[in-house]
Amino acid sequence: MSKPAIDQLRERIRAAVITAGDPGYDEARAVHNGMFDKHPSALILAEQVADVIAGVNFARDAGLELAVRGGGHSVPGFSTTDGGVVIDLARMRGVHVDPAARTARVWGGATWGDFNYAAHAYGLATTGGIISTTGVAGLTLGGGIGYLARSYGLSIDNLRSADVVTADGRALVASEKENTDLFWALRGGGGNFGVVTSFEFELHPVADIYAGIFLYELDYAADLLRFFRDFIQGAPEAYGAFPAFQVAPPLEFIPANRVGDTFCAAIVCWSGGVDQGARAMEPFRDVAPVTAELAAPMPYPALNAAFDALYPKGMRNYWKGSFVTALPDAAIAEHVTHGAAVPDVSATMHLYPINGACHRVGPDETAFAYRDATFAQVIVAAWNDKALDADRIGWVRGYHQALAPYLEAGGYVNFMSHDDDARVTDNYRGHYRRLAEIKRSYDPGNLFRLNQNIRPAG
């Protein structure tokens, strides 16, 4: 980008604009996934909606690629660009809680850690993710799967309104009463339709929960997966739980001589009252002998942040995700084979349940297309050494391909990688055509294309 163009941008905007050679440029351009080392022409460190409007108008008029960054956790690197413009919302992190109405207004750059900190002060929460450094915006726009989903639905099921800057520079409100087509699309359609500068969520009375982390020997992996498959279908909705494969990290509850060994695991969240929590953990102790466990009441934000250290900013990441309707014994056998080969402490497989309250929302009420699925599966590798790229990516792909006969065609858009473009229509099933029509209404030039992209109809 030429200096006159940068000067014009700086004249239009009060927010800081950082370009190559400016102090802090390398820090500002870094994203969570270290596989993406891109060099934007300009990064706009937005502080208010007017900055976002100016940034959108500038990128559109200059014909530059536009990346929108909330938490910066995009696995495919969509929150950065080579040569284009980044609108970084990290300075827009405010959270305002209305305890009487049980709602929260959350700015577009907030993380779930920010959200949980603010809401917990009032003994309230809503469905967020599994890692607290994840941005509220990106996770919500993709659907929002987390510990509280079986109790209170997906993040989008708790969304009451959103403030959006569209491709033509307008600031709109989307809700059940205003711009209803846009509101429908935002709830699962990703970042295709504009920059969401704030979200209004419904909150629920969740303060302390009872959490359990249980590690079992790999010999019991099939037993655990069969138990979980059957148990979670009729379990009380206060259970948020998922099975995993995990290399043991150096934590106090894990015997020192077992750190670095591979286990199958169950992570359990009970939000039905801490007085019932100890009993709620019993089924996970009964399924198989437990090698190590941590089971205790804790603040909900503590559980949401429990795994942050395993996924620090800058690690290289590659993921594969798919929805799962049924988990037959043949699929479990493939999990046992490939999950046992998990290569690092920051690599895993998680199988998140999306039944319970998630299934009480109709299949056409939001853009989230897999209301009939039972699980959202994700296979994750995260590592530091670039020389390991082929090995780690190969493990993820091999695991995913082995399970392909048992997976739905589409997956949760927040679990997609940079090579999953061909799956976009499958991710949205029959909703894709309607989403493409809405895209044409609000972004006919496809300015917002750094995402699991829905192309404008026609």
C-alpha cells in the first residue's frame, strides 16, 4: 500500500494504524496459529464502531483484502492477510452485565475470559467455548459449542441481538425484530455478513460448577467411548462432558512417573449445583479404573480456562472436524487405534455432545445446520517445530480419514482448516442457498471472504 493511501486512511480514522516499519508491527500482525506468518499492509486497532466503519469503507474502496480479527484464534488464519487490511477488535473488549435482565452486552474484541470474568461477578454465565482466550465473536458466529451447551443451548441460542457493520459501511442492529434475515444468518453463518461490533446475550444462573478430569489407561478407551455414547443420550442436561485422548501434562494430580504417558480421558462439567456434583462424577469413576483424577467444585471461569496453557499463541495448529450422528463400535475401534497415537500434549481428539437443549431449537431457526447431530468431533494437533508439520498434519488427516465412513459430510465451521474450502456447502447443508441470498443482500462484492466463505448468490 502506498504512503499516500496510508496517509488517507490515517486522516479518516482516530484509531491507531500500524504498517510495516512501525513500532509493534510484528507483534500486531501475529495470530494464534503460528503456521500463518502474513504481512498486512495496514492493521487498524479499532477502539469504537466509527473506526470499524472507516476501516470497512477504506478496504472496500481500495479493493484490498479485508481480515477481521476478534480473538485471532482462526485455525485457517482468516484473521490476517498478506497485503490487505486487518481490522483488529482487540481494544474493543468491554462487557456490560445487566443482572436484573440477565443479559450482557459484549464488544466484538472480547474473549470468553473477558466475558466470564464480568458475568461471574453476578453469578451468571452463558455457553462459551473450551479455551478462554478464544474470541467471543468468532466462536459465536460459528455456532458456539461449549460446556453449557446441553444445559442452555449453543452460544447462538443465547444471542438476543447484534450490532453489525456491513460491507457498505452501515451500522445495523440484527435481532428477531430488526433485520431478521441478517440475524438468522449470523447465528451459525460465520463472519460472512459483516463485522459484529457487539453482541447481546442471555445469561443463566451459573456461578460455581463441579468439574472432573479423569484419566484412564488406554486399555479402557473402548469402554469409555461406548459408555459415553450411551450415557450422554439420556443424561441430565446439567452434564457437559466429552471424552478425549491426552498425553499427560505435568499437573499436581497426575503421578510424576506418568507425566508424558498417553491416556484416554473424560472431562466433565456439572452445572446442576455443587451439592450434587460429587454424585454426578460417580458414573465416570465406575466406567473403568481411574489412574488419575481431579474432581472438585470450582468457579465456572476456572474450568473454561483450565486448558489455556496447552494452546498458547504462536503454536502451529492443524485441525479436522465433522459432525457425528451415530458412534458404532467400528468407529470406536478406529478411535482407539488412532487416538492412542496422539503425538503431543497439545494434540487431542474431543467428542463434544450437542444434544439436550441444542436439540430443542428447530433445524431452520438458525443457520446452524446440524441440529440433528449428536456429537461435534474435532481432531487437533498443535506443535512448535516447523520440521514436524508433515508428521502432525499426517496424524490428523489419517485419523480423520479412518473415521470418514462414520462422519457426516459437514462439520462445525469453527473446526475447519485452511484446506477445507470444498466442504463449505456441506457444512451448511440445505441452508447454503438461503445464506447465499442473504450474502448477496448484505455483501454482494464478497468483501468478507476470509472465512468459511459463502459466495453471494448469482
